[in-house]
Amino acid sequence: MFVRIALLLIATVFAVAVAAHRSSGAGPEHRYLVKPGDTLWSIATAHYAGDPREGIWKIERRNGLAGATIQPGERLVLPAN
């Protein structure tokens, strides 16, 4: 009887572990193609609420940018809010 309960408990724990998935809770990242005239400020203002400087920081950090210079045609990953 004890073995059956232990096996049932192990199977339940395993099923829950397989069914569960990790969630960042912030939503997916988006890709953005830089257009002529775009700046990090304009992109951050259009895609993030609040202070654009925080959005710029997120974009720079996620894309490994050393500064605020971006070029048309460049593809950026916009992190979730």
C-alpha cells in the first residue's frame, strides 16, 4: 500500500513538473527594424510608458549597444516592459 501511494505521489509530482512552464510575466520580446530618422529616444517613447530614458537603457542593454547611435536597417530586440 505504501509503495502505491509513493509511486502515485512521485507520478503526480513529475506530471506537475512537466506541465509547469517558466514565465517571466512580462510578455514576449519584439523585433524592431530601425527606419531613417529613428532614434533610441523615439523608439523608447513609442514602445514604453513612462520615462523614455528607462526604455533606452533597456534597449541598449538588451542589444549590447555601447552608445545611442543606431543605423537604418539595424534590427533591435525590444525587451518586454
